Amino acid sequence: MKAPTFKRFNFTMALQWLIFLPMILPLCIVFGALQGVVTMVEKMAQRMWIDMEL
């Protein structure tokens, strides 16, 4: 059986992740929260519309 070959560690890619992750992560959290709020408002508005029609 062959021994597993280890890939070289890509320091430039790791450096890019360390630099850009603190900027990308908060943006993802904020936009995910905004998307959740918009979705809930749409569901609430649809539910209100259905309830008022009865």
C-alpha cells in the first residue's frame, strides 16, 4: 500500500484567508440576518392577508 502524499501548504492562500476573513464573515452575517428579516416580514404579510380575507 502506498504511503499518503502530503500536499505543500499554500502560505499565500492562508495569508489571503487571514486578511479577508474578518471582512467577509461580518458581511455574511449581516446580509444573512437581513435576508431572514425580509423573509419573515413577507411571511407575516402573507399570513395577515390570508387572515383578513376570511
